[in-house]
Amino acid sequence: MRTKKILQLGFLILLAFSLNGCSYNTLIQMEEQVNQAWSQVENQYQRRADLIPNLVKTVQGYAEFEKGVLTEVTELRSRVGQTRITADDLSDEDKFRKFQEAQDQLSGALSRLLVVAENYPQLKANEGFLSLQTQLEGTENRISVERKKFNESVQVYNTKIKSFPTLITAKIFGFKDKQYFKSAPGTEKPPDVNFDFNKK
């Protein structure tokens, strides 16, 4: 009986050393780094979502302001709120693409909102609007930074799970590629901004 326990303990110690040698612990650490980087991206997207209602409320005070843009921003914010993914979904290309598309559409609508606001001197002079605009621009910059950090951690992780001999451990324990944030199609061309200010 005692010999059996000693053999089991020896086997467990050997297994722990072999898993460590095959980079299992490293893969766990790298996956956690990807998850942590993802969490930072989500924090910045949430910060932006929290700013939007105040921005819309401030802008609505100007009766002649472009109503279509406000409606679009409000609807896209709602859609973004419904398009959620978790750290477990980072390997699902379809879910990740849908999430990125929703966020990119909201970014585009917010950009159009700020461009249209330039045509309203009273709105541009409003302190509340200026403060929200500054916070929103800062948040967009932080989103960019966090997406870059996320992509860097994904690149390190994806490279590791494809490298020999770690790829054996990755296959055995089900470590999968994580998705990257990609540029939205057409971002290589300057946007064509054309508004109809006669819309109500």
C-alpha cells in the first residue's frame, strides 16, 4: 500500500515536471496575459459607451442639429451593448469579427457626429460638449493603445502555441489561436463625408 502511494506521488511529480518542460505553465501564463489585455480593451469600450448618452443629451439641445446622426449613434451604441464576447470567445473568429464590426461602426458614427458638430458654433462653444468631446477623443486614443497591446499579446501567444515542441502541449490541452483586431475594410482610403443638413 505504501509503495503504491510512493509510486503515485512519484508519477505526479514526474508529470508536473514534464508538463512544465512542455511549456504548459507558460501557455497558461500567456493565455492569462491575453485575457488581461482583452479586459483592458473592454474597459475602454465601456468608458466610451458610458460617455455617449451624455454626448447625445448635450447635442440634442440644438434643435437644428442633424437628427439622423444622433439616431444612428444611439442605435449603434445599443447594438454594441448586445454584441458582447468573453475571453473564452477570443478564439471564435465569427464572434470576434461581429464584435469588431459593431465597435467599428460605432466609431464611425461618433466621428461623423463630431464632424457635423463643427458646423454649429454654439455647440462648439458649449463647455459640456467640449469636455465630452475631449474625453471621447482621449478614449478613442486609449482604445487604439489597448487594441495594439492586445494584438501584441495575441501575437506572442499564437506564435508560442505553433512552435515546436510547445505545439504538442497546446494540441493536447486544447490551446487555440486567439483572434487579432484588424483594420476595418476601406480604412486605407480617406472617408467621403457628405451630410444632408436639410434632414429633420
